[in-house]
Amino acid sequence: MSQGHPELGVRLEVAGPVATITLCRPEVRNAQTPRMWAAIAEIGAELPTGVRVAVVRGEGESFSAGLDLAMFDPDNTSEMSFARLARLTDLELDETIASFQQAFSWWGRPPLLSVAAVQGHAVGAGFQLALACDLRVLTDDARLCMRETTLGLVPDLGGTQPLVDQVGYARALEICVTGRWVEAAEARDLGLATIVVPRRDLDSTVADLVAAIVAAPADAVTATKALLQTATSRGYGDQLAAERAAQVKRIRALAAAFGQHDP
């Protein structure tokens, strides 16, 4: 099944348990717009229930160059510019940004595993979209950059928490406030990249990773993801209790599946 909103720069293809969301504005290195975010949020809300893995990728040479520069143009009438945003009330602006964030917040929900296939540039919103995913496969020419702070803004699309979780507060602060490039090798060393491969191997590596995920029982994958997502927010004893509770459910489910009931 192929759908989405290619006219807005977002294409969706669903093949069984795998959904592939492709940013398809290669002529501008997949620069992102509010209309694209609305389309991505809609895709997340309407994914078929049988989808277990969502892959996001960028068409062409780069994953995503970040915000479309048209947003900085005060005369822009086709997209919401920063000048137009500034004319909103604080409540309206808060609600607008919250709507933008919906495109980035659904990738982490426990019933789904998400994979970012990143080649070339992943800047700002592109970096944050990759961070929204559970796993990131980078090509060896990939370059990440959190450009917002150097433009007078802050990262506001959900990227701050996963960045700190991955690299720690001090390194996350340094990456954000300097706006420097994080090359693929450093991304691997910092834990931002699950794996780094030559560009020619990106598609096959992502396919192998997705196949391995789908091969595992869906309910066990969901339960494991939920445990790992909350592991650092719990004390050790509470995490042990959460593991026990999750395992009790899995044992009951397996017993029922194999017809192993007490007489």
C-alpha cells in the first residue's frame, strides 16, 4: 500500500508489518515545513494496527537539511513564517508548537519500533526526527547538527530529552550551543548511531534490521521496549518489580498460546 502526502513532501508505503515514511523533497535536501509535520503526525495517528516497524528515510543525497528556509522569510505566504508565528498570542503559539511536536512524538510509542535511515545531512529538525526514532542507521558520510540555538532558537521538536539520554547533559549542551557537526564516526562512538555503514549498504542494512525485529514475537518486543524506556526513571527495586510483572504476563500468554493450562 502506498499513500501519504507526496504533494506535501511525505510519502508512506506499508508492506505488511513495516511502514516506510519517506521525506520526498530531494531538491531542497528534504527541508521540513509545518505542512510536512502535519502530514507526518497524521500518518502516525492512522497507521494500520498491524504495523510493527516504522522506518523514516530521506530521498536523495540527504536525510533532511532541517527547517525550510522559507520559514525565515517574512514575506512567505505559503507556509507559516516566524514573523507570522510571533504575531500569535502566547497560548496560540504554545498550541501551534505542540501541533508541530506531534510529528515527532509518536515514533517512540511502545507498540512500535522505529528506525531512522540517515544519509548525508541531518540538521536541526532532521536531527530531531532521527532522535525521535528508537534506532538510527547512519551512512559513513552522515553528518548531524543541532542548528537551532545558533539561529537564536531552541530545539523544540522533542530532541532535547533523547539527546541527553544518549550522550549525557554536558555533551548534549556542547552539541546544541555550538551547532557543530557530529560526523558519523563520532555519532557511533557517542551512541547516537546504532550502526554506521557505507552508503551503498544502507538499504540492505535497514532491511536486515527490520527483518530481525519483525522475526521476534510482537508482544515480547513491545513489553521489552516499554521496560527499557522506563529503566532509568525507576529505582533498581522498582525496575525489578516491573520486570517481574511484565514476565508474569508473558508466561501466561505463552502458556495460553501453547495450551498449557493447569488441570
